[in-house]
Amino acid sequence: MGEKGRGWNLGLAGLLTPVTIWLGLFFLIPLLLILAYSFGTSGVYGGITLGFNPGNYLKVFDPLYLQIIGRTFFIAALTTLLCLALGYPLAYFIVFKGYRRRNLLILLVMVPFWTSLLIRAYSWVVILSGNGIANKFLQFIGVTDEPLTLIFTPEAVLMGMVYSYLPFMILPLYASLEKFDTRLKEAAKDLGASRWQTFWRVTFPLSMPGVIAGSILVFIPSAGEFVIPQLLGGSRTVMTGTLIQTQFGAARDWAFGSALSVMLAVLLLAAILFYVRRVGTDKLEGM
Amino acid sequence: MQRRGTSISRGKFLKMMGAAGVAGSTLSVLSCQPNTSATGGGGGSGGGPEEKELALYNWSDYVAGSTIPGFQKETGIKVTQDFFASNEDLLGKLQAGATGYDVIVPSDYMVAIMVKSDVIQKLDKSKIPNIKNVGENYMGLSYDPNNEYSLPYQWGTTGILYNKKEVGKLDSSWDAMWDKQFEGKMAMLADSRETIGAALYKLGYSVNSKNQDQLQEAEAELKKQQPLLRGYFASTEVRPLVMNGDILLGHVYSGDAFLAMSENEDLDYLIPNPRATRWTDNMSIPNGAPHPDNANKFINYILDAKVGAALSNYTYYNTPNEASLPDIDPALKDLPGYTLASDIFERLEVIEDVGKTTREYERIFTEVKSA
Amino acid sequence: MKERPTAQKPREGDQDSRREVAVALTGITKRFGEFAVVDDLNLEIWEGEFFSLLGPSGCGKTTTLRMIAGFENPTEGVISVAGEPVRGVPPYRRPVNTVFQSYAIFPHLNVFDNVAFGLRRARVPKDEIQRRVVEACEMVQLTGFEKRRSAQLSGGQQQRVALARALINRPKVLLLDEPLGALDLKLRKELQLELRNLQHEVGITFVYVTHDQEEALTMSDRIAVMNEGKVQQIADPSTLYELPKNHFVANFIGQINLFSGELESVDGGRVTLRSGEGIKIEALVRNGDTPEIGEQVQAAVRPEKIRFGETGENVCSVGVRQIVYLGVSTQYITEFADGTRLVLYQQNAHDSVGPEVGEQVNVSWDANHCLILGG
């Protein structure tokens, strides 16, 4: 038995070695590099001198940058909330009303992934522009005479983010609801819970793992987003991602860019821990 | 700063997709791995004959269809191309130790930075006899006064592409871009130096100002302008917006203006008074280039009259090669703002590196955008 | 099998008109597509009784239960609970509660919150909930387990939670869908008795679905035997056992020996038939049945009613083929000359030595233990 167990452990170690090396090379080392850079000093013409320079972090507390970080978290949270509000009913519908078409429907949710995010984001520019399909349609049905300003607004950024990250919400929700034992719904109804109460007291709490996973999967990339604000926001919705990109680009300030990256990562981690604690253990039953 | 970078800008649909291409290339800004797809062979540095190879590191879509095949045919040297999306991207790669590139195409201010950071080498002018074709307006510019490190590839201006039919003929100042009657119908470049530069020009200052008071004035101007704009975009994105009528006035690079105007007669291009930017992209050879001889040959080839003409007829930018002028497409030559009187050069400024003040520019631009 | 207090032979259709009807199913048919899972079902379940729906899987018993609970709607017919028709009334508004086959304990809630679920939906005051949950847990012997989650409970404990969770709402009718099916035999036996006692205590009508005939006989006041969507017989356990209405019921409930043959004489409730084996058998006719001479019928006799010797109205000679010792009794499998089987049980009450395998012996049984089955 012991021999067998050891053999199995060796086998597992063998299986895990490539992924450990992979994570070490492409995840851990770059992360440590960014951490080291964040305490370095950027040269005037780019490049970086390593050392211990906390000044990069002090710079983050510039009200301008704090405001941008605050806005980033607000937009990411709003994106997450909207994705949840839109994705939950859809996942619910697919699981409980999709019947034999379930697999097809969930496949359709994933279809957008087959195209690059950039192409999809830019297709929104085409759709929402002054003489785009959306405006043509609105004019056709008589909502407006003049083309409306639909694109290059904060709302367009939000819409683009929700559109892009919605599948990240739906998939874990689907996985979570799919495992749901429908007899629990019957049990709740049997015990006097209306459809609404059944949902809030039983179905929703039991899909919490999916809600949490989906929220995290949407929130993290949303908070780091920088392409969509550029493409759909006309660069006027400045987010932390944009700021970091600028530091590694035109500002040639890699040290500050690294400090911003580390701050963003730390804040994200804190936000997620807070969220998981609050939502994850919050007993929704109890009143 | 990113000037070009449309990987697919020809053809109507592809033109629309150009913006996606720009953003796609910005993604690579964060990837600092040296790209070694162009293999650095032995050969070059030892003094012996070089391999028949050359690695060109260029902006995307920045050579004519005939350029590279022509060179290969003439010299037997096989060219591999790789692309960068911004000058900072290019600098970052060279600073990170990327080797294997023989010819790079940095913009003006970046040449100065590269000389100071010692990542490019001197040209061997004895191997570039076509240097004689370069017009005197394009030689000896501030970023490389003796052209020891660089020779011009293409040049152009930064100005206003606008719908003449809708807004009428503009007077020649920058004021139109602050005009409330065009609210929501204007766009500026998503480039700190160009857009802050426009404000500095409007105020009568230099685009290379390091004066805090002047910069603060410019910031105030831009904050006034920001609510009037649709947004800040890459030049390739501004072009379709003006062409579609989404906006009436757009801050663009001249090549995008000429491309738009050649397809839409209602459009006009203005190089505003009192000052505006002229910019130059240059050919340089990085330190450690595996094939410096081939690189010098390639630079010489580009400065050939016919090759230069074909290049500019394709890019819609201006050529520094005066010998090429007779072969430039007449339709292009006749577009307003393409063929410039020589006295206009007096009011065109070259963007120079401002050292540490670069970060001040970026902070101002961030503040303006998020105002 | 449960001992009945009735000394006499149970009477057919033991109707007690004084009792209130808790659940009435009238002409209930449930079709899924073309297939009728339940076919023209008529049932009256009385208040306070322990009523079982018994039948093999697929007989429609669970569907019937689900229709009472409100999870399925009948295609035809009317269901009334406590005198009120419940068509269109959603499950959460019906005065019934269900104990599900696999308990369906809410995994995200602890025992207390599971049990309190129904009361909270009914907006019962907090202190009353507290009191009643403690009471209910006590009733099902779960005191001390209130803070546990379902994953930390054994099957038997989960079953008790399900029971407490349903009973705490004081339903008019408690529906139980094979609630003991997943438990091991010993626990099942224990819980059968407990469940029966509990039902006496609370006095709530229980409708109990099971495929286990022994379980049904042990626990029920009355049983409806179902097959292929139809009720075969509704009766108390002893009537079902002693006076099965037809072949299916006789065979489904306990073991039975059957003799087919032609009626030779009819004398009131007493008949004689000549079986295929050439034996003359005297048997009883069920109340109300009026068979005629010459009719082909089946006579049935339970194995434990047959004994060795010649001391009954019906006597015949069989060869012993197999002897199975069962503890309480011994089972003898015997054969007639033509190979037809006859099974009999003998109590192991005496030291008496039975016949050996291969012996030819006489067996006998009384006419009033032999019943002519209906169609």
C-alpha cells in the first residue's frame, strides 16, 4: 500500500513539474521582476536602475492617480454587477429551460471568444457610430432625427466591458447551476416558498460559488482594462490600465508603471478577499 | 508616441479596421521580451563577407509592395520584417538588449534619445552615395545635427483634417479646435506631445517648451477643449471618423489626411498658424546589428529616386528625397498641404525630446483626459 | 407482518363513513405524451390514517404523490385536499408537506435553518420558531444536531431532518416518497416503527409511497396496491393479505400458491374446482363474487396455511424437492407429479422433524384458507 502510494505521489510530482516550471518562468519571475522594478528608478531615456526607491509608491498617492484608481474600481464593480444581472438570468434559463439545447446554447455564449477582443470592440465602434446600424435603426423607427452620440462615452465603455466579459460570468454560473439539484427547488416550494423566495433562499445561495467565481473572473480583467476605454471611450475614460500603459510607453517611467501595477494587484487582492468573506460566508438565510 | 501602426489600412473595410490594428499593437507595449525572430548570424562583425540577410524593424504597413522585393532582386539580400507599434516600444526592446535587427525606423525625437542611450551606431556614409538625393530641408535637423546616426525615411506634418463642405474654409489658426460650435464634432490625437503641442502652438509657445507656466497654460487650454471633443484617438482612427461624418474636424498626421482627401473631395487639410509640427521618421542601425553592411546598402537603396517615389506614393506621406519628386503621383502632389512652399518650413517645429519633462507632459495629458 | 387486533376474518371494504376525507382523488389520469402513467385513479384517504401507495416501480405511485403535492398537474380528474379542490394551487399554498426520497436537505443551511424553513416562509414570530424547531428536533431525536449541515449527517439523521422539516408546518397531509429507501435494512426497520409511532403521536394523515410490501403492511392503516397506473385493491393490510382481489395483488403481497381449474360445484360462498393437476379443491369465494359452474378460475392458498398430513378439506400428495431453513420457519418447495410447484412454510415451533428431500408426502389445507381470485 505504502509503495503504491509513493509511486502515485511520484507520478503526481511528475505531472505537476511542467506546470510548476511554467508558472515559475512565466508568472512568478515576471511578478517578482515587476516588484523589483517598482522600487527602482527610471532613467530619463527609459531603462531602470534597481534599488530601493519608495518614491514610486508615494507618487501613486497623487490625487489625480487616486481618482483614476477609484474610478477604475467603480467601473469594474459596475461591470461585474451588470454582468451578474444579465448573466444570471441567462445561465438560469440555459440550465433550467434549455433542455436538450443546453450544450448548444452554452456554446453560443462562447462564440464571441472565437474572435479577437479588438475586432469585437471595434465592431461596436462601427455599430454605434453616427451613421452606424444602431443610429440608422433609431432613426428608422423614429426615436430620433439626428444621429445620437452613442459611442466614445463612458456608457459605451461600460457597455463594451459588459459585452466583453459577460461570458466569463455566464460560464461559472452555468457550471454552478448545472449541478443544482432541482428537488431542492421542489422542497422549498413544498415548504411554502414562492418562486421568488425559492430563488433567493435556495437557488441563489447554492449558486454562490458560481457567483463568486464569475464576479472575480469579470472584476479582475475589468480593473486592468485599457483597450476598451481607448476604443469605445475615445480615451476619455482613463482607467488604471491606461495609466500603466502610458508609464511603460510614452512616459518611459517603468518604475512608476510597476508601482502602479503592484498597487493595482494588491488592491484587487484586497477587494476580492473582502468580497469572498462578505458574500462567501454571508448566510442569506437567517431572518 | 505612435504615428502609424495600421497593419491593414488599404481597402475600404480594412480601413475601418485600422483602429483595431492600432490598439492591437498597443497591446504589445507591455511585452518587453526581446524579439529575436530575425536571426542574428555570425558573419557581420568579423569583417568577412556578410550573409545575404537583413532584418528590418519597422512600423507596420510602412513599405511599398515593391520596396523589399526590389531590394532583394538588386542585391540578393533576403529581408525579414518585424514591426513595432511605438517609438517607446522600439526603444524598450533595444534597451532590453534585443539584437538581430539591422535597420530600425525611429522618429525624430527618438533618434536623439537613442544616441544618448547609445543603442544605435554611426552610419557608413561612404556606402550611401544616394545621400545626395536628400533635400537640405531634411538634413541636419536638431535631433542629429550631422546625420551621423540617421537618414530620413519619410516625413510629414500634423494638422487638421476637416469637412470643408460642412464647416466652410477654416482660417489658418488652431482656434477652430476650440470652437464651441463644433462641440462633439472634433477629435484630437491620443498623443501627449502632439495634443499638448497644439495648445502650446495656439498660445504662441514652442512645442518643446519645458516652462512650467507655459505648460500650465496649455493644460488650462486643453481642459477647456476636452468637453468639446469626441475623444482622443490614433490618427488612423480619426481618419474614418471624419470620412464618415461622425466628426467634422480631426487632429491628424498628414498621411491620413491625404488618404482621406483622395477619397472624399469635401475634406480639406490645414497646417495651422502660427506653428505646427513637422515630423520625420529615420533609418538607423542599432548597435550589434548582425549585418551593418547590408543595412547601409538598404538605406542607400531607400534613398534611390524611384524607390523613394514608390514608397511615398504608397504611404501618402512626404518624401525627403528630392530626386523622387518628379515621380510622385500628381494627384497626391496636388492635394492641399502636400507640396509645401519652402518658406513654410520656418513655421514647422520638430518635436524634440524634453528629458525629464516628458513625465510632466504625460501627467498633464492624463489629467486633461480624465478631467 | 403486523398482528391485527381483529380475531375474525377481516371484512372486505372496511368503509368507515364517520371519518373525514383528507385527500380525495377522483378520476385522476396523468399522461406523459400518449402514455398514461396514472389511469383513472379514484382514492379517498381519511383523516389521520397512515395510507400507503404500494406497487412496483413505474406503477404511478410517485406521480400520484407528486400530483397531490402539486408538482404535477393531473391531465384529467379532480384532487381535493381537506375538501378543497387544489387544481391550479401551487405547491407552496397547499396544506401538504413532502418528505422526499433523497430527503432534499438544503445543503447551505444547518439543521435548525432547514427545520425552520417553512415557518420562516409563513412569517411565524422568531421566538415561536425557536420553540417549535427545538420541539421538532426533540421529536425526531435530533437534539444537539441543530448546528450541523447535511454533509455532516448520516442517512438516518438526514431522514429525520426531512421529517422534522415537514412536520413542523403541521400540514393537513404529510406525503412521504419512499423515505426509507436509501437506508440499510436494520435502520429501516427501526425507522418504520418510529415513523408509525410518530404518526400516532401527531395524528396527521400520512400518505406513504413504497415498493416494499412488507414495509407497507407493517406501517399502514390502509394500502392502495397499484400496477400500471391503476389501483388494484384498496384495503387494510390483513384484508390485502388474506383476501387479495386478484392475481397481481396476491402475488405482489407475500407468496402464494395458485391452482387453475374449472368450477365443479357452487354452494353459496363455498365452491369446488378440479385443478389441472387433477386435484379436487374446496375454496371460498369473496363476498359479492358470483362464479358459475364450469367457469375457469384460480384458487390461491398462502404457503403458511398448508401443513403436512391429511387434516384439512384439501389434501394432496407432493414430492419434497428443496428445504430452506429461514430461522422462524422452514420453507419446503414441493412438486406435484406433473411438476407444478407447491410451496409451504412450517413454523419452527416444535421439535418435530419434517420430511426429507425426495420424500413423497401428503399435505393439506382448509377450505377457508383457499380463495377464488377475481379476474
